[in-house]
Amino acid sequence: MNKFQPTLRGFEHIKRFWDSSRNTVMAKVLPGEFYVTKHDEVISTVLGSCISACIYDPVMGIGGMNHFMLPTSLKLDDIDPDNTDCRYGNWAMEILLNEIIKNGGNRQNLKVKLFGGGKIIRSMTDVGMGNIRFANAYVQEEGLNLVAHDVGGPWPRKIVFHPETGSVKMKKLRNMHNDTIQKRELKYLHDIETQDSGTDIELF
């Protein structure tokens, strides 16, 4: 049996690989990306000031994750519907919800878990807090069911989400140090493998 089931339409560009430690396929979501699946696989990302929403329908076994960097940009009506750039929260949340529902999810069943929004650079504007406020406001305004969250704080996080069950494993990368804004996102993305072994796993 082929371990790699075909992706849903539109997600062929997302990097997927076999994770031998978890004995499953893992899809890696980078900043500005999102991924939705119906298969028994996991989605991972690493967050600094960014936010990821893990949204899933536990009845239908479908869900997805986004990774956005700033709360809002253009009005949704002004954004090209064929553009899947999810750097901005207003677009990232809307398109993730739409894709889950389009592929069989029921809005009434949906559950949401939010992660990220750390303040990684002390001297910089607290982008993370703005992202947290946006995400919470969006969930409330849309009447979504927020069932878990871990946001804020001075550290990056690694998230591993299993949409079929809704389970999330999170590691806080407490030992990372980032010196400049330019290095921040790249550094925590590249250093993640060396940090994994020394951090605790929290379940959500």
C-alpha cells in the first residue's frame, strides 16, 4: 500500500515526507501556507510571532492548519480567489474554513485550536499580540468552537496536528535566541531539529 495518499486538489505544492519516528506521513506548513487533509497524516509547523489555527471536523475526519504572519491586509473581496497566499489572518482563516467545508466538513461540527503569537524579539513591536487578538476576535465573530489554545510568551513553538482525531502535540522551544528580525523566522525554522530532543511535549 502506498503510504502517500494523493493530496486534496490544490495542495500538491505542500512538502510531505515519511516521518519514521511517528510512523506516518507529515505535511510541513511554512509561513503563508495552509493544508487540508482527509487522510491519516499529520501537519507540522513552527511558530514565532505567527499564529496557526488547527481546525477540524471530528465527525468527518477532515481538518487543516494555516500559518499566518499578520492579522489583516486587503478586504477579502479584493484578493484573487486563486491565490493561496495565507500570510494575512483574514484570508488564512477564511480560506482554511472554506476548503474544509468544500471537501466534506460540516461547519456545525468544526472545532478550533490556536497556537503561537510569541514575542520573539523584545525590542520589536509585539506582532504576536496583534495576531492573538485577531485570531480570538475572528473565532468569536464567526461563532466557531474554540476548544484549546496556547498563545503568547517569549518562545517559538513546534506544532504537530493530526486532523483526523484533532489531537495536537506542541513543544515550546525555550532555548532559542534570535538576534535580529531578519534572522528570526529563518533561525527557528532551521534550528528546530536540534531543539526537539530537549523540550517537553504538551498535548491539546
